[in-house]
Amino acid sequence: MAVKALNFKMEESDIIEMKKVASVFHMTVTDVVKEAVSEYLAKMKRDPFYRITANVADASADESAEILGAIEELSDDDLSVVSVRRFNV
């Protein structure tokens, strides 16, 4: 697996806090960030918006607006999974 560097800016207080937490767990700050990002991405991928739109990257602005409008109108009951079917094509 290729490893690439990423540079980003954070508040100094947040960096100091990460260093403190990382040292308690004998981790590097990089490991803390990687683990946090992995957990956050997993959470985002469970979001109904992502699950519905992840495979429509080529949608036009109008199509995206229509999808978002339909999602916003859904209730929690509408978003619950009642059955799953898989089709192999």
C-alpha cells in the first residue's frame, strides 16, 4: 500500500492535546489522527445521505438537489432498513 504525506493546519491547543493523549497511550500523533479519521469515515459512511448518493458521483446539480430534497423529507421510520436484497449482475 502506498503511503503519502498530508499537511494540514490545526489550532496549537488541539495539537498539544493530541500529543498528551498520544503519549499516555504510547502512540504517535499520526496514529491518533489515522485512527480518528478511520472512525469518523466509518460513521459518515453509515449516514443515509452517503449510502444513497455514494454511487451517483456523476449526478448533475439538479439530480443532486432532487436527491437531497427527497432525503430531507424522509422520517426515521423511512430510513430504517426492513429488508436487504442483493443481486449479482
